[in-house]
Amino acid sequence: MKVTAALSASPAAPFTLQELELDEPRSDEVLVKIHATGLCHTDLTFKSQVPIPAVLGHEGAGIVTAVGEAVSGISPGDHVVLSYRSCGGCRSCAAGERAYCSRSMRLNSAGVRADGSPTLSDNGTPVYGSFFGQSSFAQYALTGADNTVVVDPSIDLAVAAPLGCGFQTGAGAVLNVLSPEPDSRLVVFGAGGVGLAAVMAAKAQGVETIIAVDPVASRRAKATELGATQTVDPAMEDVAAMARGATHALDTTANAGVIATALGLLRQRGVLVLVGLGAQPGPIDLNDLMLGGKVIRGCIEGDANPQEFIPELLQMHARGHFPIESLITTYPAADIEQAVADARSGAAIKPVLLW
């Protein structure tokens, strides 16, 4: 079928809307008409790393239009949020640790189906697709049952779309990994969509001290609005002095210097979780790590199983404890380059494209 998609023709070239051919759904696939797609830093990172031409997008939400005969639990007309793929059969998946699926790279970033066949093409030439099992910078996407989460049709799909990655990552890092107690002292580095989702989750957990670190004044103000008890401007203030003694820290920046600072301000037995993608090698004080009994942990997708965690986040949202709509700025899909510019400048916290 013909679909309009935001195509990346080269790492430096802007996204352009172009008509492509999307394959028909196979027996184990779901065809989703995309209504909204969140724009994530990961899309911009992978833009320079994947084969071109490519269709990215991994925070899609829409309505199911067709399902393969082997798919159960999903029907045409269902409203869905799309997340990452996992095989369901490896040791990690069997243990409930789907974010660490042994086939994750193949299923989420190889650009083709698991059998090597493309889902997208341009006049017969294969186009990199199946990004996070969706490539949802497009009017339609082919997905799997495992990464297609059915949600209540009353939910605004533009609000729900970023739950598939960014908001799930930030909230999951707090709720599933750090698990702070009310008397904990949590420092969040980076008050973008991921960091602010973490702030909201920490507030919902009743954490008494939540410190948000970000150089952008508007984002610090938003962090305060959403539950941060203190904010720090790293360009003007001494982060280590103001946040020292933290029990928990979350880095969303993937900046080696920031990570070193985060480790240094932890108190003994403190835990630092890393969720940012693309960090370059940097210095870590191994003596501080060992003598302080500190822990550095990586975290993918908030250690979340989307089929369970996305409904939990939507329940939090319904109770008023996860007001993600305040982070979202919507754009027509044709304005994707403006959305990219606003994301990079900080003018928009979480851009969402409307199809």
C-alpha cells in the first residue's frame, strides 16, 4: 500500500515527506494507522547511524486497521500505543526482562523484519524500516503483537504516543529500577521529556527531595511545576555542592562529564542510573565507586514490559499523578523539521507529530 512517510535520505539532510510502499501485514503482524508520533532524541541519534534511506519514529500511536491471522488479543479498530519489540522466547524475556531481549538489536534496529525482508520500499528499492518494530514517522506502520499495546479509546493518542519510549524510560527508571523511598534524595540530570517523566514518577512515589538539573530556565520551571523540590542551573551554580548527599541519581544526558559529577555527589551506597544514549568515554573515579559502595547501572526503556507498564502509567495519568500533556507540543507531520529544531533548542520538551 502507498503511505506518506518522513524519509531520512542522509544524516545531514532534513526529513522530507515522501510516498513509499508499505508491505501488506503478514500472519504475525499488525497494521496501524498512525495518528501521532513522538519525536525522541533516539530518532535523531540513529539518523546518523542507520543505512539510508530510512524511516525512523518509535513512539507511535494510532488505530489498528488489520491484523494477521496468527495475532490474538488485538482487533481492527483498537486504539494502540507502540513500543519496542522483544522476542518473548529468550532467557531475558522469559524472566520478564523484555528490555534486555537477546534479539533486541535484530528486532529494533536492523531495519528489516526478523527474516531479513523489508517492510518499506521506494519504487522497488528497500528502505530502512521496522525501527523499534514500527517506523512510525509515517501514516501507517507494521508492528508485532508484542509491541502493540491496546489502550482505552477515550485516551488522546497524541498524549499517549510518547509512553512508548521516552516517558516510559524516565518513569520506569524511577519506579522499576531506582525505587526510591519517601526519605530518599533524588537528583535528575536533564529536564527533557525523560527527566521530567522521572520527576513526576518520583513525586507520585512520595519522594521528599527531588532535585532537577538543567541549563534551560523554562525546563527548570517546568520541573518545579511537576514536583521538583529544588532546581539547579549547572551553568551558574555548583551542582555538586547543591546536590551532594544524594541517595539516587538519574542521568538522561549521556554526557561523560555530567555522569562523573553525578557519581561524585552520591552519598555512600548511592545508586546512579544511566538512560541516555550515545555517551562518549569519560573519566570515572573507580576508587570513589569502590570505597563508597556506589552503583552505576544502565537502564533500557525503564526496565519496563510495555504491555504492563504503559497501562500503569495511563492509570497514574487518569488519577492526575502523571500529567504528561503539559510536556507535549504538537506539530503537523509536514512540520517535522520545525519539531526537530524546537527539540534541539529546548523550545519544545516533547514534540509530537500529527498524521
